[in-house]
Amino acid sequence: MLVDTGANVTLVRTDLAQKLKGNFIYTAPNISLKTATGEKAEIHGKLDAAIECGSRKFQHKIYVADITDPCILGLDFLQKFNFMVDLEKNEIRTGGEEIPLFSAGAEDSKLCSVLAKEKTIIPTRSECLIQGVPEASGKFRYAVTDFPSQVSQKGVLVAATLVDLKREAIPFRVLNLDHKPKTINKGAVIATCEPVVDIVARPQEFSESLRLSSILENLEGLNEEQRTAVKELLQEFQNLFSTSDSDVGRCNMTQHRINTGNHPPIKQYPRRLPFAKKEEAERLVKEMVDNGIIEESSGPWASPIVLVKKKDGSTRFCVDYRKLNEITIKDSYPLPRIDDTLDALNGSQWFSTLDLPVSTFQV
């Protein structure tokens, strides 16, 4: 979010406005704004939105326009809610609350590079954790990795992560998309970080202690040392486990593409559903929207939905993509030989299985 005292009005970028649930007010198509460079920016409408600054929310009408920044707070917002801009302390104040700012030209706001702590080889089409160290300390403590991060190797992606730069070693999850192993040398830049203004702690929806206790009770044949090792492992990676049916997780390290070549879009009409099934379909769609699994969109592609009854009596929401699959240019990923896989398990004594929640969304 950009605070711009040179902007007369508050603006939000068009793609973000489409995701906000607010009352969109269309304006006349001939209305436009003039930027600082003299160019015209097209205005699509107004949006009544809640803007969060510090610990407070402010209801304000903002213009929707094709701009570069996600949101620009203009003079209309600052004056309406009696904001004071203190450039000496690099902060804005309202109602006795001080909100820090990060100036684009200030020394403290420059991106911080994170360097590889040791040499690491990332296998072909695999991911792993790399330990990193900040290039310079003292600029800021908490930061988020820039995405996509700049790394020394092409085909290597670094996951966007909230990090504490005061730690001796910072774990980064990296992915090798190439068909060849990649080497990250010691001291190589694996990510760039930018400062985090505020961190809001949100309460957990479940008790970790009770959850771990129930898991450990079902572990048979382990001595006390082994139970402690399992407990520490689960605590370290507890954020990787699903807490509910709606918690399916999300990976932003790469973006999925369906290659259909030059084939025209497939458009199929919806199939008729019984009245009772319509209500069930609407409920499932609302749940997926509320949980961030799907979002509203418009486009030339359309496939019908199918409601399938599961063994437990609940309903599975499916989409019939058979027509799309027929025109999809498929990648070739041969499965490894089963005997090679079994040979790799030689000497192992403990095995674990993972159950993906709502596997239809686990692309």
C-alpha cells in the first residue's frame, strides 16, 4: 500500500477490486484521472471498502483504476480521517496510534539479500530446504521473501516465506523445475527480502497439545526416546498438516498451466440437476469460495459439474473435464520402476503414510 500525499483521491488496482466483496459503483466511461507524468488513467468505478491501517479499519469510497501499485492512499483519505504525516519519524499518526512507513528511497527499506549458508545440490525436479543467512543485519527483523525470488540458477524457485532475520539460519524451501540437478554454491543469493510492517497473531482453531497427545497415543512399539523424536518432528512441521476439511493448503512456488495448443476453447452447457441437488451444489460452491479454494471468473472455457455420492453419504463436487482432457497436450512423466522403489527402502524399519485432504484439489 502506497501513501501518496500528491494523489487527490484514493485508488485500488482493478484486479484487486474484483476480489473484494463490496458495493461496486460504476462511473461514466469518460471519467479519467491524470497521473503525475501527465498520462490518463482509466477509471472503472468506485468501491466502498474497509481499509485497515494499524489496528483500525476505515470505511471509505475508493476509485478503481488500472494502476501499478495495489492501493494508493490519497489526500481524501488522509484528510477525512485526520491522519498526520511525520516525514522525520517516517510514520503516519491517527487517534494516538503511530503507523511506521517505509520510504522507497530510504536506506532502511532496501531489499535484504539472503545467502546460502552452505553448498547444496537440488536433485532433478525436486524440492528441498536450504539454510540461508542475511547478507546484512540490523536493517529490520521480520521480512517476507520477494516472489518470484532472484536466485543464481535458472529453473530454481524459492517459496514466499515470512522470515525472522535475527535467526542464525533461515530455512528456505526451493524447487528445481529443471531436468538436471542444480547446485547452489555457498554465499550465493537464494532470496531477497523486504520488510514487514506489522505481524498480527491470529488464534489457533485447535489445540496443538491435544492434537499431538492423540497422535502419540496411537503410536505403539516406541520407547520414550523415539516418542520424543516423533513429537519434536510433528511440532516442527505442524503447519503442514490439515486441521479441517477446508484446510487443503496452497503452494505458490509455481503456476499450473494446461497446454491445449491452438485448439479453440471448449464450452459445454450445464447439466440439469434435481432441485434438492441444486441447493447442495450452491452450498458446496459457497464453501469453496469462502475457503479460498475457488474464485469468481469469466472466460470462454466451461465444463459441467457432477455431484457424486461418497461412501459416507456426503457429496463430492466434481467437474467433468473429459472434453478438455481430449485436447490437452500431456506431459510425459514416467513412473519409477516399482522394484527400484522397493530397493530404496532396504534397511528402513519405520514407514509412514500421508492422506491428502480433498485430493481433487491437490494438483
